[in-house]
Amino acid sequence: MKTNIFWPAATLALTLLLAGCGEKPQGARDQAAEDHDGHGHAEAAEKITHFSDKTELFLEFPPLIAGQSSTFVAHFTGLADFKPLGKGRLTLVLSGGGAPDERFSIDAPAVPGIFKPEVIPQASGERELTLRLDTGQGTLTHGLGPVRVFPDAQGAAAAEEGQEHEEADGIPFSKEQQWKIDFAVTEAVLGRVRAAVALTGSIKARPDGEALLVAPAAGVLRAAGAFPRIGQAVKKGQVLALFNPRLGGENDQATLDAAAGKTRIALEQARRERERMEALFKEEAIPERRLIEARASERMAQGEAEAAGARARQLGGEGGGISLRAPIDGVIADVAASAGAFLAEGAPLLHIADTGHLWLEARVPESEIGRLGTPSGAAFVVEGFDRTFRIEPGKNGKLVAVGAVIDAATRTIPVIFEFANPDSALRLGLTARVQLFAGGEQEALLVPAGAVQDESGTQAVYVQRGGESFERRIVQTGARDGDRIAITAGLEAGQRVVSRGAYLIRLSTSKAGPAGHAH
């Protein structure tokens, strides 16, 4: 086995976890037993693990003898988070066998997740055992099937001899340990899987979903109301800022204002001349040509006045400047300049990106091109997210392009998918670990990819044999489809494997040793 440089630290962490869950110095153990009704594993002749759609029940109890008290230890784990259920009223029912139903209840757990009802059965024989937990939000039912109630202790002892318990020879890992770590168990199921090629990729903006505003000339950047900020959502055509270009020669502010004033005076004179020509034309004192010329002169004067006013406003004054507008809908990804800064022509100002739809670009090495064919979809993971993102063409994305020319430097071709960015959570520039799906689907036995442990080149999973017992199983793996992986040998459908926390179960087989209960 290869030496793992993290082994000492991980072993120390596991040792502390185990110590907190079970083994205590001699003397302290007896006190703990008194604190928890004196129950230990040694008393339990029966161990039953049962799953409902919402909970896992791990039940321990001694042989049932008519007229004698027996303490049951029921561990309830929520399947949503694999944490203990902290409250509820538990009712244990013995029924059938031609005898009246017997019910035994307890109002609350002894500790979170662990209920300890006391049972004194009256009728002997084969009985049906059912546990019902009323949480206040509904009733959880576990029907456990037949159990034997013995008429006396001698019969119970005889039946116990040679009986194999559910967890014999397994790797023990108590519920208390499971509840303290990030732990989960998942059932191996048959499903559809696609072969995939593992690659590295990056998250990019679409070419028409990204824009960079630059200074149109040398000049000063000014705010148009509130100055743009990173993360601000903008609409196409929205004015983001104003830009005052630097003007050369005698084009100072005073000269431009004077020119604007002259054009306004000329416009007023042209308007009066046009009005005078209209009055004379009505009196038939002048030909129509003179009126047409006066109207044309007024329009020319108006154009010159508007142009002179615009030049004056560009250099300064309230509301002046060239309006810088958003060319696309999106968010501001970067602000490269501040209000009042003097900038050279072409200097970057604002970076705008549409993050609602992004591109995933993966680089496929030439050795994988023949196996890939036309990709049918993709899945990827990025740092900082504990989920797998899937791209399904026709649903949340599409295949944009498969490169036709191999890059001479990297010996790869690009494969590009466009996809809807969920909640705009992904950022531009992220590096992704990508799986490109190739070919059609095939049926296979699937488990979460996190359930498979690479142990010095050997692929292994940890199968749950009982509530607190596990078995290391060497398996052969097949295609990986997103966060699921196919098992081609070593596992059967319906078996449950540890999908989170398997590494700590692996460590529990070291000399640190497993811990016992603290019931």
C-alpha cells in the first residue's frame, strides 16, 4: 500500500471522533452506562435495520420473554441529512399470533436519535413487530415482521445458541459516529448511463454576450447619475456614463460657447427673414422662389445651432458629454476607470457580460477524438460548488461547435456547449472538470461516484450490512455519467453503499479501532 502523507492527521481526527463516541477509561464507562439506562451491545440478541421512505431504523433488543421487561434501543436517522431525529413519541406494537395487540410508548428520545422503550410482553409465540414514531408533522411507520416471544428464559437461551447476528464479522461504525460526520448511504440502482470522456474546460461568455466599452478619444470620464458598479444589472441602450473628449486648437469652452451663441443669433435672424418672406408672398409682393430660399436658410441655421450646442456640451457643463450606453443586456463584470479620470483613446472603461447563458469550452486531445464522435451532452464540476452541473441539449443547453482543426501547440480541438447558468451562479473564467458524453445510453448498476474509493489502484465500496456494520467490497467500475458511476462487477442492485464518509470507515479498520456505543 502506498504511504499517504495525510494518514497521521486523518488517523488522529478519527481517533478523536471515536473517542468522543464510545470508549472511555474504566470507571467512566460504568457511569455512562448508568446515565443511559445501562444498555450495551452485549445485551442485544436481535439487531434489525429497516428503511422507510424518510427514515432508517436500527433496532437492538434482547430476547423477548413473556412477563419479563426488555429495553429496546431504537436509532432513528433521517434520510434527508442522515442526522438523528431529535424528538417524537415512539410506540412499539406487538400484534398477531392470536393474542391481543400490546402497545408500549415513550414520549421522547433518551438522547437525540435514540429511543428506549421498555417492553413487557404478556403473550408468547410469534408476534408482528411495528414501530410508529409521531414527530408532530406526521407518523413514520416501520413494520419489522415477525419476532419470537419466548415463554421462559430457558427457551430464549436455547434459541440464542448458534444464532448468527446481522452484523457478525462486519466493520463496526456506530450510529453516534455516523451522526457526527458528513455521512450518507445510497442504494445501488439500475439506470441508464452514457460513456464519457474526462477533460478540462473553462467557463466563458458567449461572443455576443460580452462587451467592452473603451474611451472613444482622449478625454475625461464623468458620471451620468450613479456611477456604474460591479455586479450592476444593465439593459441594452442604458446610459452608463458620459465622456468629455479633449478638443484641440482654439476649441476651448469659451470659444465653443461663443460659437453656439452666434449660431443661435443667426437662427433667430433666419426665422424672422422666413416670416417676413411668408407675409410678402401672401401679398404677392415676391416670387415663391424667395420664400423657398428663406425656409432653406432657416433650416441650415437650425442645424448649425444644434451642432454648435452639442460641441459645447461635450466639453463640459451640466448634462454634457458623449453618452456611453450599454450595448447588451447583462451585468457589469468590471469597472476599469473612475469618474473624473483623464483617459487616453482606447482605454478600457467598462466590461459587460450576459451571465444568463454561458459557454463551456472543453479541449479534447487528438487521442480521444475518434471515441468521442458527436457529443450528446456534458457534465462538469467547479471548485466551490458541491454539485454537478449537467448540460442536456434541447433542455438547458445546446452543442455549439466541435473544432475541425487540431491546435498545433496543444494537440487538441475545442468542443463548445452553450447552457443556461442556473441562478447566474457560475462566474466567467472558472476552470471545470468536464465529462463529455459519447454514444448512446446503456443500462448499468449505478452508485454515486463518491462511493467508490481508490485504494492504491483498487476500486472499493463500503456496503452497509446493518445499521452499524459495513463490508469492504472490491468492485469494477465502468462509465461515469456526471456524479454517477457504473459498477460492472462486485455489487448487486438494492445493496446500500456509503456515498459520504467512506474514507473514515476505511480508517476505522486501522489500529485506531472502532468505538462502542455510549447508550
